Amino acid sequence: MTTTSALTADQLRPALARHVRRTFGPDRVRDLHDRFATENIVVLRQFCPPELTEAIAAEARSIAERNGTPHDLVFAITDSTPRRMTTVGQPVIRDEGPLIHAFYFNPDMLDIASDIVGERVHVCPYAGEHYVISVLDRTGDTHGWHWDDYTYGIILVLEAPPYTDGGFVQAAPGTSWDKQNPDVYGALLRSQVRSYALEPGDAYLIKTNTTMHRVHPIRGDGRRMIVNMTLASTADLSRPLTHETNDVLFGGTTDPRRAK
Amino acid sequence: MNGARVNVRESMRPLPRMTQPFLTWVTGVPPADAAPRVLWHPHLAAVTGVAQTAAGIALGAVALHLPWYALVPLLLVAWPTIGGGLRRLDVVVVHQTLHRMFARSDRANRVVSEIVTTLLWRPPYDGNRKEHLVHHAHPCSFRDGDTQYLLSTGAAPGMTEQQFRRYLWRAVFSPRHHWSFTAGRVRANVTGEQPVHRRVMSLAYLALTVAGLALTGWWLYWLLLWLVPATFFFQAQTFLYTLSEHRWWLFDNAERLTKSQRDQLTFGRFCGEPAPAVAGRPWAVRQLAWARWWLRMVLVYAPYRMWVLVGDTVQHDLHHVRPKCDWANSSWVRNADLRSSEAGRYYEVWGGLLSHVYAGNSVRGWQARPSVALTGTAAR
């Protein structure tokens, strides 16, 4: 394992727990819960304290520099929306990213996500979707409109450009993904698109299976780096789900280092 | 680290014959060449569960009339005894109904399960069975509800013993853990997702409880001798049990495993330590060593068997190798398997609660050992 920061995985849990206890009181959680019920996406401002964000960002940056895979493609399964981004999949992060691993398996994170979405959330049954790194750093880079297979996702923002350079997230709640006949424009017409600007240390929680979402293309010198973590509902645990887009973009559970 | 090379159960063989049934019960292992004198029937497991619960309640009821210096220690024994009795009904009786191995007919298994789980505020039969079959199909995977439960408490592989003990204390007393557990039990019974008959049963049980308490005024007894043990103690005992049910993190929670890998996930959780080898030592040294050993067997391992590792759960590896076996006599069946070509499928850890939870959670330096195959035939 490679640790790029003085902060260790063992120290992460108490640090995050202290921060969450201090900054996510019952009133704030209730407010986030209500907003999530309406918009199906909610930004958790400064979910990570700065020292933790910096440590995780350093770890993610180092992993992405060594193992990042650039993509420039469209996915027919999401109505030919674009993916221009650099990614790192779960097997590499599991080996080289102890902080990201510890963040994902942190029960305090799972607890607060459960409180906000209003049901118990779980670690994703498919390991390939536990956590992935995504970097957008060239003009036009984007993670185009899409849905995800599992019910929830929590995205930790490690680097983000000012909104004037794009890179903000957009969401169309209450939409559904018909993999045989995906209809992004129809979803845009039927739903109300909301946009959310983000800063490093923020996280956003999203009902990913029924909220079409994308990252607005970045421009100029903007750079955006996030860790996307999938969370499962209780129903997801016994539902057979496929992972086509994850397997292509992030490699699923295949370790690309073994292929080299 | 976990269990010396010495054959622990065989080291107890020189002890008086009258002590052997007790030692077989505590350890979970009969002597290698012994045969059962009495075969247990599944229904006795239910009787034992009810009897233990009743005994705990009776002890607590007596204690409530005594001065505080007698009340406190007696209550501290009564509570886990009641919790252990309820655990017998849950993890032995209900568990076997889910495999349709408690009663002969499917209907009888369902009826017993619904009655017991209503009284214990545990999940209804169908959902519980579905989840349990997933556990058997993909044990220790991220699809397994028990894996998810342990993850939610902060369980993780590779801790040191000290780190793991800190985690244990935190989780056992965590209000969040208990609140989540209790809320799940209530939701499973009354939220509307369960079958109508079950909701009616749960609400009727609630109404009868309230009416009974209003008529008798036994609120304090109910609170102290039912609610406390049925929530905090039952849940803590369930948690401690679940932690060692499998070697949860052995294969990175992979969903697809070979038969051999699946066998390695579960181990015999045997209780006890080698009898002291003090032959030839001075009389006083021998007496002290034996006194210490017996005290530990009676005050450490026997309570563990009464309160946490109840019934046939000692041989949980047998249950995963052969779920359709004569589970009420698991210790004998497992020994018979160790004489067969299946012997290589079994693993074991000797010790107590800590040894078992360490091995179950890949605490640094801890692992299970393959059980040694038995030769010869059991005595008749």
C-alpha cells in the first residue's frame, strides 16, 4: 500500500467522526433529509475537514498520476452521452488508497448517509463500484448525462474549479433509466434540472438510479477530481444488477496493473 | 496463538467420567471415541430456550425484592441469562425453521417461526428466510446481510488485538448501534412491509402486553426483566455471536468462492483450554492449577456457552457443510464427519469469546486451524 500523507487510515475514522458530530447536528441533518426528499440530491458542504480533504486528495492525485486511464467515448446505453475523463478503478484504489478505502467503509459516513436518505444504506455488494476516482482536467472534459445501477451514491469532491469554469453537477430527479431505450432528452424535458456548484471538501449524496445527472463540461484551466462511492439500499442487496458502464469506464473488479 | 498443538478435549479425558457430559457441553466436543448416551430432539432446543429465559426472569424477580447489594449482582446474572435464552429461541429454533429443520412440515416451521419472532420482535419468516438463504449462497460477501451489519458497526480485518478490543467496547455500548438494531426490529414488525397476518400478530402482541401491564401494574418487572434483556443484552449477545460466526474478511468478501474456500469461512468455535499438565509437580501446585482450570471452565467458558454461543452454534461449520444434518446432535455428527472423507472440510479455534472473535475478524496473528481427522470408531 502507498500512503502519501501523514494521516493514516486508523486516524481517519475518529477525525471524520469528530468533524461530523460537530458540524452535522440534528437540525442540519433534518434539513438535508427534507431537501434530499425533494431534490434527490443534496450537497454536504465541507463534509470533510480541510486536513482530511488534503490528505485524501494527495492520495487520489498520486494514484491517478500512476494509474489513471484517459477516456473519450460515448455510451449508447445512456443515449450516447459523452465520457471525457481520466479514471481509476476500485482494485487499484483498494491496494494503493488506504484513506479512500477507510473513508468508504467508515460507519459514520454510512450512518449519516442513512439519516439523510431516510433508509439504511449499505456498502455496495459489487466491489467494482465501491469507489472510483474521476479526473476532469482538459477543456471539454465531462461525465455526461447518466444514471447508475445502485440506488445511492456519495461523491467526495477533492478538487473543483470555480463554477465559471464548469465542473458543477446537474441533476434531473424522478427520471428512470430504460437501458434498452435510454431517453436523455425526454428525461430533461420531463424533469427539472438543478445545478450545484461544489468546492473541495464538499460531498454530494444522490439517488443515482432515478436521478439523471452529469458533470457540466469544464473549460479553461479548470480541474475537477472526485471519488465516487456507490451505496446500496437494502433492496439492492438482493436485486440482480449489471454494471456495464462501470466495467467499461472504471474496469469493474479487473486490475489493469495485472494486464501490463 | 489460538490453541496449542495439544488436543484440548483429549487432555480432559483423565477427568472423572461423571464430568465428561458437562465438558462435552461446554467445549462442544465429545471425546474422540465416545458415543452419545442420549440423543437430543430439536424440540428440546425450544424447551431449553424457554426454560433458560424463565429461569433468568425468576432470578431477576427474586432479586428485585432484595437489598441493593444482592440485587445488583443477581440482576447482572439474570439479564444475560434471559438474553441467552432468547438467543436460543432465535439463533437455534428460528434459524432451524428457516432451513425447515425444526419441525417436520413446512407449515409447522413457518408457524413456530412466526410465533417466536413475534414474541421477540424479530423479522417475519419470509423475509428472514430469503435473507438467510442469500447468506448461505454467498456467505461473507457484500450481499450477505450479516456482513453489512458488521460493517455498519465498524468491523474490519487486520486490527491488532488492542484495536479490536476498543472496537468491541465501542460497538457493544454504542447507542447508535442499539438504536439502529431496535428500530430495525420494530420496523420489521409494524411498518406495513410485512404480511398482513404478521402485522396483526405483532400489533395484537403489543396490545396484549400493554393491557396485561395495565391490569397487573407489573411495569417495573416488564421493563427490567423483559425490555432491558430483550433489547440491550439480546442485541449485544447477537453482535458478539455474529462477530465469530465466520471468518468474515478471509477472501475479501468475494461472492464467488470455491468449495474449499467456502469451508474455510466457518470454524468450530470450541470452548476451553487444555487441562493442566501437572503430573509429578508438588501437591499444592497441582491443586492450584486444577482449581484455576475448573474455575475458568465454570465461570468463563460455561457462561459463554449459556449467554452467547448457545446450542448447536458451536459447530456452525458443520451447519454450513451439511445444513440438513441432525443439528440437535451436532457435536456427535461433527465427530462422525471427522472420521469420514469429509474430515478435511473442518476448521476450529479453541478458547473463549475473544479467541473466536479475533479469528473471525482476521485480527493480526489469529487464524483457524484445520481439525484433525479422527481414526477408529466411536464406542457403542
